[in-house]
Amino acid sequence: MKIFSVFGVSGSGKTATIERIISELGRRGYRVGSIKNIHFQGFAIDTPGTNTWRHRQAGAEMVVARGLTETDVLIPRQLSIEEILTFFDHDYVAIEGVSNTLIPKILCARDETEIEEGLNDLVFAISGRVSNRISNFQDTPVINALSDVERLADLIEDKMTGCLPFIRELEQCQACGGSCRDLASRILQGKATAAECLAGNEVIIKVGDRELSVDYLRQMYIKNILAKILVKLDNYDGEEEITIDIRKRNNGMDV
Ligand code: SF4
């Protein structure tokens, strides 16, 4: 799963940019998911008086609204980006409006001043309204998503590596000899690969004798789910190693 973020101030062209990219990646045969970060205080899809709202008021920790054409999961707290990413199993996840993570980014801006304010080592392209006027800023390409989305999608295909084992700057084991940000930045410059991150491999899955490559977010997802189940089954304290064998059923079906 490959993740990127499109960020910039309000009115800079983020949504127009991300919708063109999602559409182009889909046209190329990828499955794409998206996350929209919303900064408005008091934002909620569920409104007072609805039946789902009443479920929540009664104390339900999670409410699912199952309609004929969509299913909405309502959780009455802000999840972290890591928690939200565990819902996805797509080729790409495009995030709109998140700037403070170690995820490769496209900066949308209206002018050069906004570029200067937002540009950093994790920005691999610039887009938005400013791309109507300029095509380069320092060494970073400025690409108009409305007229040249193919080039932007090419860059995404080229720059994105699999999900790294960190999203927030705080999580730094330094086992690679530097910080997470250093490595993320060098990967974007083509000077390193995700394989240089030495964290991870906390969850090992084998199919027969074959060890599967499981990205760090999925490892954490599996680990957290198992820990939650085992706490209930066995008062598991999170310290011991867990081994699970999943066998083939006698009727030959894989489980
Ligand atoms: S080994 Fe991985 S998680 Fe640890 S500091 Fe380096 S990049 Fe970050």
C-alpha cells in the first residue's frame, strides 16, 4: 500500500488536484482509497436527532449506518492516521489536508509565498493554482493537475515506495543510523530504499515455508487485533510472543 498526501491552504486547489489524481490512478488500474482531513471545529456527519445519533447518545462506542447504497461507520472520536489506514487494503491511499506526517506530499499553493511557507524535504511535487503560472520552483516540479495529470501520476508511481513503519516524527528507533525523516527524505530523492529501515518484522507470516512480505502498518494491525482478542481470552499482557498456525480444513478449503 502506497500513501501520499496533498496539502496546502484553503483555496489552493487541493481537492481539484486530488480528484484528478485519484481518477488517473484508477484509470491506470489501481485501487485507490482516500482520506479527507477536516479541520472545522464541530464537524460531524451525524446530526442531532437521527437514529444513529440516538444510538451514540445511548453510549454505543461505534455505530454502523447500513443503507441501500452505502455503509457509514461512525466512531465518536478522532482516529489517528495510522488507525484509519488499517481500514484500507488499496494500492494507493490519497490523503487530503494532512501536512504533519512523514508521508510523501504534493504541496498545493496559490503563489510563490505559499510555496515557500509549505515546501519541505517530503514534498516531491507542487500543484494547485500556482501551476497555472510556473512549472518549476527551485528543484521541485510544479505540475498542473487539470492539464497534465498523467505527469503527476507518473511521478507518484515513480516516487512512492511501500508504506514505511512510521507516520509520525516521534517514532524514531534510529536503528538505521538516522531519523525516520532522514530516511523518508532520502527515499524521495532516490538515494535510499524502504528496505534500509530496520524496524519492523514484529509479525512474521509464513504460508507453507514461504515468508510473506507484510508492510509495517499491516503488521501493527494484525498485532493489535490479536492482542485485543487475547486480552479477552487469556488476560494476555502484550509481552509474550504469539504463534498461530492456521491449518487447511479437511475438505481442502483454505482458512
Ligand atoms: S529504522 Fe526505520 S523506524 Fe527506525 S529510525 Fe530508521 S527509518 Fe525510523
